Amino acid sequence: MDSKKVTVSVAEVTFIKGRQKSIRIFVDGQNVNVPVGENVYAYFDEQFLRKNPSPLQQKRFATIMNVLRAAYLKGISDGSKN
């Protein structure tokens, strides 16, 4: 019987349509840019970025940034398992 070796490579590519903006987060001592669509960025900007935020707005901003940071680190962790 003739034995043959088969190698399979799988790659995932994502194409995002439309104009892009980035939400910048600070992770493990470095700035990371998370690309998002312009409409998502506009909503983020409207909801969370303020020149003089109230204590409640600061708390909400800190919460969303912690969620973004955790999601980014989870993605890195999941990606390194493959």
C-alpha cells in the first residue's frame, strides 16, 4: 500500500465594508486599535467620550473599556490555542 501524507491549511479572512475608525484601548502596556465601522464609532463617541465627564459617565466608560480589554485578551488567548 502506498502511503501519502496530506497537509491541510485553513485560513480565515474577514473583509469589512465601509469606512473604518478605531477604538483605542490600553492592554498590557501597549495601545491597541480595535477597528470598527464609522457608525459604531460614532455611537461609542456619542455615548462615552466627554470633555468633562460626570462620575457616572467615567464609571460607564471604565466599564466598557474593561469589557473591550477582556474581549481582546480572550481573542488573543483563543487564537493562540489553534
